[in-house]
Amino acid sequence: MKRWLSDLALGVRLALGGGRTSWVRLALTGLGIGFGVAVLLAASSVPSMLSGRAERAAASKGVVAGDTKPTSDVLYVAEWMSSYRGESIVGDFVLPSGPAAPVPPGLTELPGDGEIAVSPALARLLDSPEGELLRERFPQHRVGLITQQGLNSPEDLMFVAGDATVKRDDKAAVVSYGGEREERTLDPVLSLLIMVGVVALLFPVLVFVGISTRLAGSERDRRLAALRLVGAGARRVRRIAAGEALLGAVTGLVVGGVLFLTARQFVEHISLLGITVFVSDLTPTPLLTVLILVLVPVLAVVTSLISMRRTVIEPLGVVRRSKPVHRVMWWRTLPVFIGTAALWSQSGLLGGSESQASEPIVVGGILVLLLSIPLLLPWVVERAVRKVRGGAPSWQLAIRRLQMDSGTAARVVGGVSVVLAGAIAVQSVLASAEAKIVDRPVDTADRSRVVVSLIDWSEENVEQTVGLLRRAVDPSRVNTLLGFQFEFDPTNQYGATVGSCQALKTQADLGDCQDGDVFYVTGPAELGADEAAEQAKLRPGTTVTVTKGYDDTKVVGPQWTIPQYEVVKQPERPGAYTNRGLLLTPAAMRGLDIGFSYGTIMVDVDRGDPDLVDRVGNAISPMTWRAYFFYFGQTDPGKQIEQFQSIRQGLLAGSLITLLLAGASLLILALEQVRERRRPLAVLAASGVPRGALSRSLLWQNAVPLVLALLVAVAIGSGLAVLLLRIIEQPIVIDWSGVAILSTTSALLVVVVTALTLPSMRRATGALGLRSE
């Protein structure tokens, strides 16, 4: 082990003193490995991210007294929710029983009556021009901000407000904070994106390491030959050569750490599938961090030693065994079948409400399937060029070079094709999720009305809330439906809805309606067995008992005889907020003294007034915790589409960057090939072969393997996408536009790389190239 460390250290020192070429190679290798390391560090932060969110959620749960008599001060809490332009706002109205009452996480002290503490995101919204209409809903004096300990994510719109009118319910009072922790899991789509992204970006790391060691410059060749000349053994020289790979890996770790820490500062402004996290949440777990720090250098050294197994280092130079190797196909196709079988076995296991898929099998299947690309490519390139004959001189030169050594070119473009295949799979998963929203939207929202609900349906609260609403909007748009409950016996309880004809018409297609009419609402389809049995029980003339409340708070009222009614249908309106069962107009209840147990106040939406929903929320704000509203019509599928498109664009940009870095490997290959073949190229030029033909030969030499790699990558990537979409039960959609962009970019890489090698080509084909020593 000591000799190994000594040899690797010597290789590092020689690489650092190897001149400009070594530094360029080191920079490219460090950048490529660093990009992969940054992604691995981000992926290793997912467990701590989920853990941090779960811990804060558990810490914010209030522990209620229940039947236990509190021994100290308690906190009376009334939970409340609202929304503003489609964004949910949640909070608590609180009333302490004394100075020792528990304080919610994120606050140092409780706000007093008429005071409020808000989350930073809510504070920014209230202070911005966009929140001008919202300010009316929170007239309390702002006394502070809720810190990270009381929030799930940086974009939470939350508040805690003091209110002396909160109901004092000792059983529901909070005695402390810190409930049971609930483990949260990632969305299946996001889980797959992470799995594919990490695996796809791990391969380029190995490719960069392999290329940096396999494509040695003439300066390093002389160093290695000099080491053999002074007595170093062949194995020791290979270990010394692996020191440069080790240096590149360490440089990549540093670069990756810097990239990760830099990008980490902006994570709070990034929303991925509706999830935002705090900077402190994005912290790699210690075990995974150690694995990354250890495995990346180890992989660098091992890959270096494997890549140099066919290199002969002698005292007078370095020779690479270039005799063509006859490659067999059967074992190269095994990863395709194994990966396909592994992923196929997980079909549908991530599509339900609970994840039943085995992550090791899914990750292993992705890994093996992507591994098949660099295994298949050398065989594909070899078979494609083996029997090619004839053509232009430039074409013949390129094909002959590939026939002599197709493996190196195939390995380099293998990194490009792995990135491409992974990007195709990721883009297709997102395209499928987006298509499900665009082409088959599940819009169950009732966009025709805003629903207002009360905590206490007393006559006073109902009248006050209705009065507030009618002063804020057109009174004809406000409809009130009240409900009471009755029973045949304590085990069979039913409900009935009371309202004006105008209000009842929001629940069913009534036709003609007059005060005193009674209706029974059934579903829009044929009656089911349960519904038919229920209607049979509620036949006219049946005597029932009116009740109010449940269990210990239940109050038994007078007897009531169900009157004659007309059977009507529930409206066939998607997402309609309707009640089935008995509907009664006020005159039908005349003489029956009951207390209403529940109800609904509905405000018809004016599509021409985009602020009506938020004005309804402002109108009921004087009721504080007693009233809240909900309106699902503000959930715009367009926002989800926009979010998916932004994620797709971001991942596409990342894939393009990775392809550019892989193109750097291709550039190193082209430059090294020009250097290694400078004497043959000079002889060809001196013999009358035009330099243009030599340049075009380089273009074909780079283009042929890359085109073959694109075909293999598209096939494997599309197959992987289909298998992944089967796992999460999403519609099969291939992102052909993304495939076209990535493929076009890969093709342009060949042109750019060839253009960048032309200056080196001119120098190599000059008269000095004929000189020999």
C-alpha cells in the first residue's frame, strides 16, 4: 500500500509539472468530473431534505389535552385556511390561557390580540404590489416573522394571529408542540428523475477519467518512457500514470464541491414539481458524502489502470496495441435483457398512492441498461465499418483508421451517447406528465361559485357573514343553504338541506320551484343499490326525530314527518358542489323549531371579475377564524404546464452542458490523433493529398462513430423511457423535439471539434512533420 501511495503521489507531481497540455487536460477532466460530483452531492442531499421537512412538520404539530386535565397554561387554537390567486394561505388564531402557554415553533413569543406573525413569503407578498388586495384580509399589527423552524418550505404562506374571541375548548387545547413524525416520500415522477439523472451523469465521470488516461500527449509519453529508462517496472509506471487520473479526480471533487455550494445558495428560489427547500436542507448525508469522496478517486485509479492494460510502455517510447480485436456480440447484449427485465418487473409499482417499487431494482435496471450502450458501441462501430470499401479519398482514410482502431472512438462517443440516452428518458418522463395535464386534464373544480363555510352555524354568525358578502358583491349572487340532521334510530342519521328556490337550483335541476316545495336529489346516473335503499327509507309520511350534534353534544329535537317530494337529478356539471338527499324550501319547514347544524354560503362567480374571489375572502375577514372560503377554480392547469416546461428546459440545458463537456473529450481525442499521426499525415500531404481531404477525413472519422452512437442512444433511451413510464403508469410519450435538439447538438459537436483541430492539422502536415529523430 505504501508503494502504491508513493507511485500515485509521484504521478501527481509529474502531472503538475507536465506543461500546458497537462494543465488543459487536468482542467477539462476536473470540470467534467466536478459536474458529476455536484449532481451526486445534490442527490445525496435528498434524504436530509426529506428528513428536515418531516422533523419541522412533526415539531409544528400541537399535542391536545383530550380527556387529560392540563397541569399548566394551554393554548387555544383555531386553524384557518384561505387562498389568494391560487396560492394557499394557512394559519392559526391563538389565545393563551396564561403566560406559560406553549409557543408554536418559529416564534419566540405569542402575538397578542390584534397582532400577527407571518412567514417571510407572506410578508413579501403583503409588501409587494401584487399583494395589495390581500392586505385587507390581514388588518392585524405585524409583530414578527415565523422562522425556518415553523415552516415546511421557504415559500410557505403561513401566519399566527392573536384573537381574544377564540373558543375556549379545554379538550382541544394545545398543551405542547411536537407530534409524531410522518415520513414523507417523493413524487414518483421526481424519484425517477433523480434516479435517471444520477445514473446518467455518473457515466460521463468514468468516461472523462478514462479519456484523460488513454489519450496521453507526447510529453507524458516521454515522461513514462523516461521512467522505464531509469529502471521503473511496467506495473509501477502504470500506477504512476494513474496518479494523473487521481489528480483529475481530486480536482473534480474540489470543483464539484464549489459548484454544489454555489448552486446551493439559490435553491430556495427553485421549485421542482411544487417542492422548495431551505438552503440548510440541501446538505449531503455524511455516509453518502464519504462514499463520494472515496469512490470517485478509487474509480479514477481503477479506470486508469484498466484503460492502460493494452498500452506497452518501453524505455524508448509508448506503444498502443492497435491490432483489431474480433468482438463478439452475445455477452454485450446481456445488459439490455437484464435491465429490461428488471424494469419490467416493477411496472405499475410507482403509479399508485403508495410506492411499492424496489429502488435498488429500479436503479440497477437503469444502470445496467445504460451500461449496455458503451458495451454495444465498439461492436456496432466495428461491424459497421468492417466491410466498407471505396469512396472519396477522405472517406477511405477515415474508414481505414476506424477499421484499425474503432474501440477508442467508440468509447469516447459512448460518453456522449449515455448522456443522450439518459436525457431522452428524463425528457420523455416529463413530456408524458405534461401531456397528461394538457391532453387529458382532470378538472374536477367547480368554477361557478365560491363556497364559504362557518365554524359555528349559529343564526347570528350566518346573518353577519351573509351581510358582509352582500355588501361586497352583488347580493343576487349570494345563496345560503342550511342543513339539519334527523334519524330513524341512533344508528341511522341523515341530513336535509334548506334554502330558497334560487339557492336550491344550484344543487339540482328543479324546473319550476315555489316556496313550500320539497325535492329529493339523486345522482345523474341510475340509482345504485345503496342509494335506492336510502330513498326507500325516506319515503313521504315517515316520522323521524330531528337532532343536533353528535355523541356527547347530541341534542334530541322534535318529531318530524317527511313531506311529499319530487325526485330530481343532480346536475351533470364537472366538479359541482352539490348535496344529495332531501331539499326543502323554507315554507316546508314552517312550524318546526330546529337549530341548523351545518350549511353552505355560495357566491356565484362572475368570470368577467377576476378579483371577485379575493374580494369574497376580504369580505369575510372580520369573521376571522369563524369563516373560511375555498374556490378550486383558481387552480390553473396552465401553471402546472408552465412548471413542467421550465423543469424540462432546465434539464435540457443541463444535458446540453454535459454534452458539451463530453465534446471536450472528443476534442482531446481528435487533437491526440493528429499528434500521434503527424508523420503519416505529413507524408500524405507531401505526396500530394490535399489538406482539405485530410481535414474531411477527420470529420468522417469523428462523424461515423457519433452517428452510430446517436442511433444506439435513441433506441436505448426511448426503450428506457417506455419502461420508466410503465413503472409510474403514465401515458407513453417520447419527447421527439428533445431528441432532435440533443441529436442536432451532438452532430454539431463533430463539426466544431473538426474545425478546432484544423490549426493542429496544418502544423502536422507541414514540412517539419517529416523530420525524424
